[in-house]
Amino acid sequence: MTLEQFYHLDKQTHQLTGVKPDIALEEPCLLADYRESFYEYALPCDSVIKNVVFTALPALPLKELASRSALRCGAGSAFGKLRLLNDSIRTFEKNRAIPFYPEKFYQYMSLQSRHYTAMGKCLESATPDYKAANHAYDVKLLEIDNGSGELNTQFLEFLQQDIYVDEAYRVMSDLLILLKN
């Protein structure tokens, strides 16, 4: 359900079409493909007619950033493995017939389980150059509330292993290097 709309500087919403990333990364392929645009009563993409005065920032070196990211996300990386798994899952999805016999059904479910287990490992296999840490406010808060410490530690470990956070960090590092030169 749409509660509000966000307008970009180009006076368009991301409603129905979604946000288009400047640098696209491989996403997990799920058997249940779910998008707002599939709904019968999805709102169309909207625009606003209004004079908006702003000074645009200089263009980012997107082609260079995308090519560096593509090199990192090649065949041997977690994103490359994810791409192969997605291909397997899409092939698996084409045969939507679920076997009726217990042995065949067990094989079917076992294969599906192996795919998703492998996908989970791909999504948590980053080798980051950064360290996920709490900022000063959270450190003070954790001193007061000891019960949140374990959950906070798990969350920091999750951030540390997330391949998307890792690649976003590397893209931002590339951007800083390119802007410096």
C-alpha cells in the first residue's frame, strides 16, 4: 500500500517502476517474484509540474565506478557465485510441477534447500576492508542497557559479512579516489 510518494529532482516518482540504481548488483532470485507493479490497483508513476530551482551537482564518474565494480563482482566473487545460483534457481522455477511421490518430493525439496543454503552463504561471504562499529551514542547506550549487547554484536557481525555493504564501501572508496584525482 502506498502511503506517500517521493519525488526526485527530475520531478518523477519511483512509484511502480522502482528505484533504478546507478550501479546494479546481482540480487538473490526468489521463487516468489513479488513486485508492487503486479497488483491490479498499483498506482502509476507520477510526476509533478513545478518550477524547482536548484544547482545540480557535477556528474559522478558512473561508467568508471561501474566498470571497477564489475571487475570486483566477476565470476570468482560472491556476486559471481550468486549469479550462477540465480541461473540454477530460474531453471528450477521453470519446472513448477511439484512431484507427488514422497521420494521425488524429497529430492525436489532437498535440491531447493541446497540452492537457498548456498545462496545464504554467498550473501554472507564478504572480506571487508572496513570494520563495522558502533558510534559514540550507541556505545553510551550499550553501557546503560546490557541486554542489547548480544543483539548489537550479532547486527555488527551481519553488517561486517554483508556483500552489499562491502561492495557499497568499495564503490564509495573508488569514488573518493576518483574525485581526488
